[in-house]
Amino acid sequence: MIRTPYYLIDKAALQRNLRTAAQLREWSGAKILLALKCFATWPVFDLMREYLDGTTSSSLNELRLGREKFGGETHAYSVAWPDADIPQAVTYADKIIFNSISQLERHHAQAKGIPCGLRLNPSISAAAYDLADPARSYSRLGEPDPARVASVIDRVSGFMIHNNCENRDFARFDQLLTQTEERFGHLFERVEWISLGGGIHFTAPDYPVQELGQRLRAFSKRYGVQVYLEPGEAVVQDSATLEVTVVDTQVNGKQIAVVDAATEAHMLDLLIYRLDARVEPNAGPHRYLVCGNTCLAGDVFGEFDFPEPLQPGSRVSIRDAAGYTMVKKNWFNGVHMPSIAIKELDGTVRVVREFGYQDYVDSLGA
């Protein structure tokens, strides 16, 4: 029996998403790179590299992890590359992408041994939250002025655009891409590759994957470019759970169950975006407010229905615990860090990482 809390990655569920990605790759001709900012749990890269072309990163550490643990094509991006990182970055990267013209001009001489790209900001997006909207007012994410981009186009071989965030609507994606073409299309014809970023939720139920593939192939043919996609959540959705145990129950206007994990430390996006977790079957006559075990008053997973009353020792599985969880976990309150376990394709479960007191101590000093 594995001690809770722990993240449980189900390779069979992960494989279902990856097969959809592989089908999209076939229909579209696009190359698909895993966005490590969302999911970087490398013990399952052995499965993922069978279906994906490589990785894309947001820092030197992610870049190195992608090169050493995943392989394939390795893209390097940062909102702002520190001077000291560039010499190492160009040794790990197949392509390096700059967020601004000023960064391109500053680092181009050192990076010109590999293809250089520039991030564009079309000033439109599908983001539902201002916090995550790359097209928000005064955004620092990418260059919005086609004329300025044209002035440095001789220094770049490609562009990166990221303006979809959990976009499950193909019509909206098509609209955004068309508007982006209207603004930057005359520049697309002058480069060799274009990354359309992540956030296209092509593994969502009933998503028209073939239609997306046809749209991407037509885009590629029109401009003569290699298209890249950088999915994160789309390839890991519903492939992991956070397994927790009830450690206390209380009554204060509602039935309350406290579990041995925390939103703040273990599923931070729930707190940031004020979302409820997903618990299934979420059915039955016993309703509980499920809360985390930190001192933060708002450390709440959500309110759910259960078939039996909860009590200390009851187990709860919190779904969709792969994306933006393990990469964001932290030591707030010093609460016990979830282990990481993998359910293999044959059904066996193995623990690949456990954390203890010394890991907590080492995170704060040496």
C-alpha cells in the first residue's frame, strides 16, 4: 500500500491522448512538442516519445531536461534569457526562440549557430482568464508590430505564436488563426517554420481533430512552412489522479472533510483560477466540503457527493492531476509532498519518487 498523498499517472489513459496527438500529426503534417511547463514528469517520457516529436521549454532547466530525458527536437524559449544562460542554451537546443526584438538583437550573435525564432503577439486570444491571457493590455509576451518584426526578419527562420488557452472550440481557433494571418501573413511567407503554441484542446470529447488537421495542413501549404504545436494539458488530461486520505471530519454549517494534501502545495492552479477539483463518481447522499491540510483558509478542493459517509481513513481520488501540478508543487507549511507513482500499461503500479524531511530541508538551504 502506497502512503498518500501521491500522484498516480495512468499510462493507459496517457496513451489514449498520445494516440490522438499522433493522429493529428498524421492529418496535419505538424510536429508536436510536449510543453514542459505543463508536465515534465520524465519517468513516463519513454511512452511519450513514441508519439511526440520532442519538447519545448520556458527556461534553461526545462530545456536541459528535455534534451537529456526526452530527446527528439528540442526548442528553447524564455520570456527573457539571462546573458549567462545563452551559451548553455545553444548547446542543448535545436531552435532558440526570443520573446522580443531586443532579446533577439542582444543574443543573436551567440545564438546564430542554430535556427532563431521570434515570438509574435497577435493581440487576440482565446484565454478565459486575464491572468493567463497573452494578449492582455501591456503584455510583454511577444512582438505585436508587424513592421518592427519585418525589420529583423533576416535574423529569424521562424515564429512562435501562443494565443490559445484550453480552447476546445475549433471554430474559435480557426477564427483566431485567420485574424493572425491577416496581420502577419505577409511575414509568414518569409520564414521556414511556425509554432502555433499550445492550448488547443484537441483531446477534448468530440473535438473535430481531422478538421483541425486539415486546417493546419492548408496553413502549412499556403506559407510553405513546417508547423509545430506545443500541447501540454491536451496530451496529459485525465491521465493522473492525486490520491488522498481523509484525516479529519468536522461540521460547521456543512459537512467538512480534511485530506492529507493541499491545493496551495499540490494542485496550485485550482487556487490561482478559483476552480473546483474533479472527484468521481461525485454521486451519493453524503455531501462534503473537501479541504486541504494547510493553514490557508481558502485551501478547498471543492464540494462533492459521496456514496458513504467520510471518516478518517477514507480514500478520495482527485482527477485530472497531471497538468500544472507536479511542475508547481511546493513545500508550503512543510506539508508532506506527494510521491509520484506510475500505473504501467500492464496494470502494475510502481513508485518512482518519494519525498521526505531531507528534501524539505534541502529546498531551503545547504
